[in-house]
Amino acid sequence: MRLIKDGKVKVDDRVITNPIFEFRPNTKPVYINGEKIEGQKEELYFIFNKPQGVICQKNDPEGRPS
């Protein structure tokens, strides 16, 4: 997050200042300190322990905690 706050991260020539900026990976060039970063070539899977009743998505139309 420090790099983002310091304005050292660019996506497609745009300086990113929002730490929750979203974009599709491997569709736009990403630069950190002026150096191009190559995207992931493999898929990553994450496993989360979460409380029962909490959903794993950004938001929920039913208003459940996320």
C-alpha cells in the first residue's frame, strides 16, 4: 500500500492512488517505480475461513454481511 500512497504504481499510464482500484489482470500494463511488472501466468486459488452466514463477494443484494 505504501507504493500506492506514494504514487509509484501505474496501470495503463494512470497513477493509481486508490488501494482498492480494480482492473482485469493481464489486460493493461502495470508499472511499479517505472518498471513494468509481468502478470501471473498461472491461476491462483484462495481458501478463506469465514464466519457462518458471511458471504464471499463484494456486495449482496439481500444485504447479508460480506
